[in-house]
Amino acid sequence: MLALPKSPFIIIGFLESLGVVSGMYSGAMLPGPAIPILSQLVFSILLLGRSYSLNRIAGCFLVAAGVVLAVASGSDSDQILSGVGIFWPAMMIASSAFQAVASIVKESVFLDATPRLKGKLLDIFVVNSFGSGFQAVMEPHCYIFFT
């Protein structure tokens, strides 16, 4: 299991780092009730199906962009995201998307490992350990990027 290629784990660590850092930065700028609303909308869209065709992914991003525009538009004081603009809601949605793509890459690692390990199952501890290790290496670089 330790002989598996490490490039997917580097990608997983990078995507999860981007998700955490961008979620923390956007969460600091958004009002409290907006955070779970945006995250739930993204997760409800991305988790409806197992097959991820290019059309579906493009459709999810189109719907997410529409949600951001609809929620952030207008200047009425009673709107939940008045005065926030479009950048921070979009970054919150992107943070969820980074973590969702990291999960998709993890799934591909499991599928790719079956023929490499000659029918043995890949241990989830190995996948999470390598992913978390590369996330720990990448996260300080993501903080630097966002500051």
C-alpha cells in the first residue's frame, strides 16, 4: 500500500488545504446564517448523483453562481448578505467545491488501487494519513496565498 503513487495524495492535500483556508477566510467575512445555507446548497447539488459528467459539474457551478448572484444582489438592509458583495459567498462555495473534488480524487485512488494491489483492499487509514500529511505541508502555503 505504501508503494502507491503519491501524486493523488498531493492533490488531495492541496485541495483540502484550499478548502479549509478559503472557508475560514470567507467565513470570517460572511454573516453567520449565510455559511450553512451556502454550504448546504453546494452539498445538496454535488451529492445527488454518483456519476460526475462534465455537463453535471458545469451545471452545478452554474447553479452555484446563480445562487451567489441571487443572494448577494440588491442593497436592501434586510437581506442576509447586504454589503458583503459577491466575492465572499463565491469563496465559501469554492471552499466546499475544493473539498468535494478532494473526495472525488480519494474515490479514484481507491478504484485505482484495486488492480495495483492485486485484489486487496486499500486501507482507508493509509489514504487519510497521506492526504492529511500533504494537507499539513500545503496549508501554510495556502495561508500565505490568501494573505
